[in-house]
Amino acid sequence: MDFNVKKLASDAGVFFTRAVQFTEEKLGQAEKTELDAHLENLIARGDCTKNWTEKIFRQTEVLLQPNPSARIEEFFYEKLDKKAPTRTTNGELLGQYMQDAAKDFGPGTPYGSTLITVGEYQKKLGGSEREFLQSSAVGFLTPLRNFLEGDWRTISKERRLLENRRLDLDVCKARLKKAKLAEAKAALWSEEVDKAEQELRVAQTEFDRQAEVTRLLLEGISSTHVNHLRCLHEFVEAQAVYYAQCHKHMQELQKELSSANGDTFPNAFAGNPSTSGLTAGPSPLSGTSAPARPPPPSSSLESVPLKIEEVKPPATGTRKAKVLYDYDAADTSELSLFADELITVYTVPGMDPDWLVGERGNQKGKVPVTYLELLS
């Protein structure tokens, strides 16, 4: 018990003298031993590495897992050294919702069958995302975390110890200086000078040894940069694979939807009203259903300006047309039609024969020929 009390008192005394020395240095009342330029550069480089590694690590975490609650949960599982439960990705969840919806709408309907197809590919996208998250966490996040929680903590600990050794050294220097000033006044203080010189030699030795240890650790930052460079390449490779898989899945999905357009869309607009609910209303004139929406203008129109408003009607060739059925424009380049109205129509060179340019007052846009009765 006595030993512990003495040690506690000794530690308190050392802490007090260091605090006094540090305060006097900040106030400019005491001299400070400067580190050599090489060690100072290593310290600055180490701090820079730590700060940017921490920022890159945090932002990569946000990129891979935007949900803060999920990140906190994963952090606790990691600290408890337990495997986090498998989490469903947003793509997989969306795909499942689509396929569940298709069961209610009817898998045999155009909408239901399309939901099943799109849902399947959403699940594939979600699976690719899961693989990307796992590979990035192992190949990129883990090395960065290991540096921050391992190597850098060791370096920080040795740097704090170096600072304490420097303060002890400067305390001994100040003590020796005072002893020599007192010796000049009275020869009786020579013994105190010898003691101060001995303490200074010990403090200098400990400081030099700790400076060397800290220098060696900081020089290892170069190896850290090499390791992080390799991990960065792996992260980019994982991203490239992920986006390539997503692109491949989307191309396959587009092909499947395109191949189904010939059957799905006509059935959707002109099929059984009890299943699709999208049947066009009867024409006021004939009492029959409107024709299926015509295909969009062919790719041969790439040379035609996209903004119909910019197309000037030719001097001749314009004619009147009567609208047979209502038509909803698919985009801003088309003109919506209302049954029984009269509009002016004309064509432009290179235009798809299934389409004309229609005008109604100041409104202008592409209109399908099958919805019109051309008047002489």
C-alpha cells in the first residue's frame, strides 16, 4: 500500500512538472527542445495520412451503406465480434414487391407478366450490389480501418510518449540552468549541479531513444500508402465489375421487354377489358375501338429536328384532317388529339409515313395517321 501511494505521488509530481513546463512554453517563458526537421516532416505526413484516410473511410461507408442506423448496427456487431445478419438490398426488396404484385394482378396479364420479368432483374441487380458491398468492405474498408485502429493508434501512443520525454528533457534543462546560476553565487550548490547534469543525461537518452522509435513507426507510413494504393485498385475493380453486371442485366431486360412489346402492348390497350382495364373507348362515329398506338417514328428521323415547334410547314401540301379518336401524346414532341376536331396536317422530308405534323392554333406536334381522316 505504501508503495502504491508513493508511486501515485511520484506520478502526480511528474505530471505537475510537465504541465508547468508545457504552460510556460505556451506563454513563451520557457525554452522548448525542437525535433529535427526529418522527424517533423514525418509527423506532418503521418497526420495528413490519418486525416484523409479517416475522411475517405467515413465517406466510403456512407457510399456503401447510406442508412446511418444500419451502419451503427454493423458497427456494434463488429465490436461484439459477431456476424451481422444478412440484409436484403433495396433492389432485391423492390423485385420481390413487383413479383408479389404480379400474383394479385394476374401473372398472365401483360402488366403482371412484365412485373415478373422486371422484378426478376431487380433481384439480379440487388444480388450484384450485395457482391459489390461485400468485396468493397473486405478489400477496401477493412484495410483502412485496420490502419486507423491499429497502426495509427500505436503511432499516436508513441508520439504522446515522445512528447512526455521532451517535456522531461526540458524540465531537466531548466533545472540544470537554475542550479548553475545558484552555483555561481555559492560553492555549496555544486552537488546540486552534478545531480541536475545526471538527470539531464538520463532524460536526453530516453528522449533520443523514443524519438528513434517514433521515427521508425512514422517511416512505415510509406508502406501504408503502398498497401492502400493496392486496396484502391481493388475497390475500382469491384466497382467496374458491379457496374458492368448492372449494365448487362439492364440490356438483357430491355431485350426481353422489346421482344414482348409486339404482344404485350397491343393486348394491354385492346385486350379483354376485365383484365387490362386499358381498352380505348368507342369512337363517337363508328362505335369501334381506337387503333393500337402506332410505333414511334423510325430511326430514319434522326436528321429531323426533335423540337417540332422549330419545323416550318411547307408552302404547299398542308391539308385538313378530322380526328377519329382521342389520342394522348406520349411526350412533348407529340400533339394530343380529341375526337371530331379538325386540325391542319402536313409532312416533312424523311418523316415516318405513319406520322404527320399536326397543328391546332399555336400548338404543334407529331400525330399518328391512323387516328385521322384526311380531307381533300
